[in-house]
Amino acid sequence: MKNYQLRRLSNQPILQTSDVTPAIDGFEVLGAFNPAACLVGDEVILLLRVAEAPKAEKGFLNVPLIEEQDGVPTLTVRRFPEFTEVYDPRVVTIKGKQYLTSLSHLRIARSHDGIHFKIDSKPFLFPARMNESYGIEDARITFLEGKYWITYTAVSEHGPGVGLAVTTDFRNVERVGLILPPPNKDAALFPAQVNGKYLLLHRPMVSDIGQPSVWLAESDDGIHWGNHRFLFGGRGQSDPVFSWEGSKIGAGPEPILTDDGWLVCYHGADATHAYSLALALLDKEDPSIVLDRSKEPLLTPDLLWEREGFFPNVVFANGWIQWPDKRIWVYYGAADSGVGLAELIVT
């Protein structure tokens, strides 16, 4: 693989949680992070993951979720006595059932220079189905066949699955539905058919045997998927040099076709749950062949705002853009609390 580097374009986040106003009355924004990204004409579009929760109430834990009321999925808030012991700020177990402490949706941010963004006040995609009852998270955007395909993680009490929506203008959107059942996430659609097939990277979430790894699937219509194949996994368990991806890995944004092959950005997590970014290169004609991978991470959580936040020690990319002059900018979530910007360069 060529000698790629990720260089931060700013030592400060370009977007922070405080930049986003809550979309729900009585709620507060806990995080704005992990944006999908694309170019629409001369405009950069980000699809931010915005996590909101009811304002804190002393002595109580208020959990937002979608529940059916008279057969209609409806936003509700469940009220529980607050735990006296220390607990995970993201997920809690109450009477044997797990809940997320916030509800995520996708919010558009728009920019003409890719750095200064105006954030919409209302959600672009808000949980509206029972398979999204715990939220919509971490989208990827692929421009394919004249429209923008948005894959996202649809979370419910049954686990995370992969949802799909499409748009042509980022003002109107069509929800296609769940295309991969739980447990699965980190799905990124290739921006062109290969050998007459749509291709998708995804990350099944294994339990007792194996580790979360990147898989490849194919489809005749972009909706129904099969021929699922393991593509590559973390190397840290067999080689301590790769401990930075020893716990789990997952695909980032849509692959980019280069002269050398399909370039894939992915994240790796170590045993302490610190997340880093790296690259893989897949064969042009047969993307099931991995040609090369990063020997070390290209970006690690080194700055204070990448190390401290709602979930610390994380740099996580699910959005990048390629400018007409071929520059590649990578938008990454930092500590589940903000967005950073780096440029992918060859040295």
C-alpha cells in the first residue's frame, strides 16, 4: 500500500455538541458525532448522529424510546429510580432488560467550504419504526445510480440492524427499511456495481466464537443481500504489534476506487476500547481479495477532545469526501462528543 497519512486540518473540533440545539422539547443534546459525508454539487453534507435525552431529574433516570401506542410508533419516556452505584452512561439494564440512555437521530449540517457548517434545527431521519425504537446511529452515504443511498444502524431492544434510506436532494427522503437483521452494523455500500452486483461491507456482531470483523455481501437490487463472506478481521490477538485493533474492527465510509484498488477506511479498537483509524486496499475486479492493510493506525485519539467526552478515547470515521481535485477529507467523531477533520494524503 502507498504511504498514506491522515493529517488533522485543525487541532480543534469543527463541530461540537454545544453547536446543536435539541429537536425535542424538554430534551438536551448529549452528543453530536460520527457524521456520514458527501458532496452535493458545491455543498458538503454531513449527516450527524445526534444523541438526545430528557433533561436530568434528580433521583430518576429517564429513558427515551419509541413504543407502540394504538399501533403507532410513538416517542415516550420511561422513568426509573436512578442507580446508586456507578453505571455505563450509554446503556443500562433494568429488570433484565437493556435500555439506551439516549435516543439518536440523523441531523444535516451543510457547508460550502467543508469546515464551517450550518446545522439544521430538525432531524433528517428520526426513529419511526419499532426496529428503530432505541435510535438511528452512524450513517454512511453512497452516491450510486443518481441517488444517495444512506445505510445506518437501526437499534431496538432486539439489537442493532442495518437500515436503508435514499434521497436525491437531502430534503426529501424515502425509507426503504431494514436490509440486514440484528446483530449487525457498520454497513457501507460500494459506489458502483462490480461484475454486475451491488456490494456491501458490513460487520456482524459475533458472541461466543470469533471477533467482530469486516464482511462482504452482494445483491442484485441493493436491498436483498446474500453470498456473505468474511473479508478481514483484527490482527491483535495473534500479534501484539496490532493490539490497536485487537478487540474489534469495523468498516467506515463507502470505499473509494483508486488506481490501485478499492480504498477502505476502517476503525479498530483495543482491549481498553480506544478506537483508531486505518486503511485496507481491496482488488478492483474482485473486492473479496485484500491486497494490503495498514501496519499501524493512521489516526489515534491523541488530543484532549478526542480523549475526553461522552465515550472517551475514540476517533471513529464513517464519512469522507473526495474533492474534484482528488483531495480526500475525512470527517471523524471524537469521544462521542464532537467532529474532527483530517486530510488523507500520500507521502
